[in-house]
Amino acid sequence: MQHASTQRRAAAQNLASQVVPRKHGATTKNSSRVGPSKRLLLPHVLSVRLKKLCEEGKINDAVTMLKNSPLDAQNTAVWNTLIWGCMKAKRFKLSYELFIDVSRHSIHRS
């Protein structure tokens, strides 16, 4: 059995491998970064994760993931991915509720 610190380190490495670094701040002439680096969840990564959860039948987990994800990772395509997954799973009422939530989250429908 692994120690608690080893487990935390493995979990942190796993999480770090799932997010993509995004550069913030200026660069100097020698291209070294100045300023903090912030890791954000990109919309296409979130969409892939939601699709996988829906295919596994974990629709409720996918809804929770989307609603708890950063707003900059949410866009119309991501919401449509989840709505489509709900439709395929014949969760029509949930699909409609998500469609309504799109407007509540100020994401423009196409």
C-alpha cells in the first residue's frame, strides 16, 4: 500500500497531465516568460471528457463536471456535446433543462 504523500503526489501528477498550461505575461528579447503561468481547462478537452462520461452512461457526472468547470471552458459546442449525450441516453427532460441553462449561463445558442 502506498503512503498518503505518494498517493497525493500521483494524484497531482495525474491532474497536471489533464490540463493544458496557458501562458500569461510578457516575454523579453530572449523569449523568457515574465509573469505567472496559469493552467486552464480548454473547451475541446472538456468536451472530450463529457463525451466519454456520456458514453459510459455517467450522465449525471457529466452534468456536474460541466456546471463546475471554469466559465472560460464553457462554450456552445461544449454544452451541445452534453445535450447530445443526454439525447442519446434518452434523457429528454434533462436535455431540455440543459438547453434552458445555456441561456442562464449567458452562453449564446446557435
